[in-house]
Amino acid sequence: MRTAHSVETVRTAERALMAELPPGTLMQRAAAGLAAACADLLGRRVYGARVTLLTGSGDNGGDALYAGARLARRGAGVTAVLTAPGRAHEGGLRALRAAGGRVVPADDGVRAVRRADLVVDGIVGIGGKGGLRPEAEALVRAAEDAGALIVAVDLPSGVDADTGEVRGAAVRADATVTFGAYKPGLLIDPAREYAGALRLVDIGLGPWLPEQPDVEAPQHADIARLLPYPAVESDKYRRGVIGIVAGSARYPGAAVLAVAGALSGGAGAVRYAGPAVDAVISRFPETLVTTGPPSKAGRVQAWVVGPGLGDGADARQALEDVLASDVPVLIDADGLRLLDPEAVRARAARTLITPHAGEAAVLLGVSREEVETQRLASVRALADRYGVTALLKGSTTLVADATGPVRANPTGTPWLATAGSGDVLSGLTGSLLAAGLPAIDAATVGAYLHGLAARRLGAAPLTALGVAGALREVWRDVAVG
């Protein structure tokens, strides 16, 4: 897992570590890592390269200045543009000048930025709030217009390190070099898309960081360890049976898509209860079907309820029937609109909800814009308010329990914003629940595989059924490493 810690946690760890080290050691470690990353981006053709540093008043600017001095000693032409004249890091300035670098005020910085091969963003540190000031924004836009590579120091200036919010103008970096630990905003949109490629520089904070992070992002190996595998004596019932309650006369395709996802999720069998029996059987004859209520469908280890269900009396009765069961339940789409919060909170078995931003806004009684700009706070609020595991769909899908770190899915793609893809995700994730994974792990694996399947299909318009079809190949690839 990539693990991220809040600004205050990182600063507390830095203070504890600095008390054990000679003054300035931590900054030199950071600067060395930053300079190495810049050299890599320049293709190690550092000699003769033109590097412009955009430096603010804090340690973030000091990191940039010391890194610039290292690059200057290797033959780069380095110019520091001071966005806060009189408050720049004095030691960093001395080091840069001693190495042959130039220092200019912000008024003279646009020319240096436009000539640069690489621009280092050291304007604002991890404690910054709000967007860039106009003078800094002008420098950043000049760099973007010139096509220079932009490297952010610790995080792009203008984004919120703790929440991933972007409340104004911000740097869009090609790469971000962060120190000691990832910050939550680097893993969560909208800030994540501003960060570019991430590189973590180890400065020795590990022993001083708490064991539990604020946010974690699973990697390939983590997902492989979580995948359910059948044992030697497994049969289809021991592997888990997932029940699907989805579809209606108006939306029979939702049932087909949810079953398609479920058949790719590792459970041994899929039961379908609903009005779209003919559509489901014609596409997936292995499905066990019934037109009766869910409680009469037979034994299952988990339920998925909601996709395309509608809002009529039959839909409400089906949801009540499922919530009365003693197995994990995943609620999506129409099921969320019909949700009785008290019935969910009263359940003994785990409940997983999978809203998109609009559905989450209704559940929380806030605007959709608030959910989209405050994704981390929103997914935590959903989990806490309803006593559930919450999977908040979006460009960065987030998964949260009432306690523990939030998980940020790294495989999301905007191509998944297509009709029916959420139905596939619900079926897939529900099947993982039935196979025995805890709700947070089922949601984590489901979101990861779902995004990976979409990426496999490439940068082209996707169909939900196409994503479902790619899931089996993705599962195999992850399983074998």
C-alpha cells in the first residue's frame, strides 16, 4: 500500500527526527532526492540544462534552492525566482549563489520561466491553503505555456495536502517529489490530477510515523493478496453464492450488467431474483433465477440490491426483504434512493453502499459540488452517518469504514463514466463479498479491478459490458503477477 499521513502527523514526525540530527540534515536529504529526480527528468543531461526555481518563503523554497545548488554544481544554468523577496530561505540562497546560480525577483521571472527546460515549483509548502496569488499564478502559467517540465516540491502549490481540494489556481505538475510520506491530497482527486507522476524520497521519518495512516492506496501486490482463491475441497457453494436483486421492466439491462460483474468476481454461483429473468438467462445461462421475492431465492452469502430496480412498491419490498437478511448487503443506485437509514444502522451484518457524487449528496443532505470538491470528508461522513462501509465512486474512488484509513483507488479512468459501469462494479464487488472478503477489502478489490479492466480496453469509448468482459483477463493478470 502507498500510505499517506496528514500534514500535522508529518510535521510531528519531522520535529522528532530533527531533534536527533544535526541542524539542516533533513533539508539536505530532501534536496538531494529532489535534485536526483530533476536529473532523471532531464534525462541525466544536466550539464547545460536551463532550470528555473519558483521559490516561496518557507522550507519548501529552501528545498528547491538547495536542490538548485546541486544541479548548478553539475553544470545546469539555474535561476531562482523569488516570489517572496526578503523572506526566502537564507541558507538556500547562499548555497545557490555559491554554486553559480542566479537570483531574480518575481517581476523578472517570466523571462527565466519561458526559457527553462525544467521549472521547480517551491512556491508553497504542505501547509498552504487556497489558490495561488496572482503573481505566482502568472509565473506558473508562463511555464505551462512554454511547455517546460514542471516538478512540484512535496506537493503542487495551490492544492490542499490533507484533503485533495483545489480552491483556486494551482500548479499542474508533470511530477511531484514528496518527502518522508505521501500526503492524502496526492492520492485523491481533484488534487491528484495536478500532481503528475509521484516520487517518494525517504528522509528517515518511518520510525516516527504512526502505524495507521490517514489514507492508503493499494498496489498490484496488495490486490493479489486479497483475491479469493478456491481451496482444494471447494465447491460452488463453499466458494460463495451472490444474490442479485436488480433490473425492472424499464431497465432490464441493469440486471444483465450486475450479473456480468458478479460472474467475474470469484464467487461460486450467482442467484438472480427479479423481473428480468429472461434477459439474464439468455445472456448468462449459468445463473440461478427466480421471479419470487429475494427471501425465496435460496441461500446466499451476500446480496446486491438496487441497480435499475425502480422506485415502485415491488422495489421497496425487495429492498426491505434483503435488508432483513443476516448476510452482507451491497446497496447501489435505486436502492440508495429508497434507503431507510434506520434499517441500515440496525443491521447486524455488514452493509456496503456505493453511491456516485449525486447520490452521496442526497444521502448527506449537501450539494453535489460539495461532495465532488470534498471527497475525503464526504466518504468519511457517509461511513460514519450510516454505520456502513462506503464506496464513493468518481475519478478517485474512495472506500471508508467508520474507523481506519480511507482507501483511494489508483486505477480510475474517466472512460468509466458510462452508463451501466456502476452496475458491473456492484455485481463484481458483491461477488467478492460472497466469496468471504470483508466489505472494505471487497470494495477495494472491486474498484481496483474495475478500473484496471477499463484501462485494458484503452483510451476509447467504453461499454459497460466490454468492461465486464475484460475483468476475467485482468483477474488472471493480477493473480499471476
